[in-house]
Amino acid sequence: MALIVLLPFTSCSDDNDMVDAAEEISGTYAGEMGIMGYSELARGYVTLTRMSSDAVSVKVICEEFDLDLAEIIMDITSSDSGYSLKSTTKAVTGSVVSKTLMLTFSTGSYTFSFSGSK
């Protein structure tokens, strides 16, 4: 008579619970861009590219406002409802909640806002 023993296998690592925030939010977001204090909106695109699990590079393009900004590295932190983005060297902040990106940045004498989804 054969005795079969079933043993459950479990991982000893917490890596299975770790979320790669950059992988989750990376992609191209299409939406509306505006200049703070003005009512005009234009079609804009923001691409987030994974640099590490907690950092992305951000590329902003808007033909109507003649914007084609150089890539900016932003750190990612988890928030209650999604992810917060912040640059340590540039005036750029943002958040990603439910596949919607909100971004505010300054260039020249203007401050721009972007809201879009992927």
C-alpha cells in the first residue's frame, strides 16, 4: 500500500507581495493640457517610462502649445488611492489614480496642467 503525502508549498519571500509601481503606471497617456490662468485646452501626450521599480521618466508633447519637453526623472510613492509623482530637480508633480494621470509642471514663465488616461 502506497502512502501519499501532500505538502503545501509556500514561498519564504515577500517578493510576491511587492508591486512594481513603475511597471503599473508606465505607458502613454492622452488627454488635455492647459496653461494655468487661461481657458484654452489642447490635446497633449505624456509618456511614462519605467526607470526602476520606484522611478519613471516623463516625456511631455503638445504640438498646439509647442511643447516637446526633455525627459524628467520622477520618483514614485504610493498613496491611498494610487501613486504620487515628484521630481527632486524640476518643478513637476503628479499623480496616477485608476489609469488617469494628473501632471503639473512649469516651463519658462508658464505653469501647465495635464489630465489624461492610457
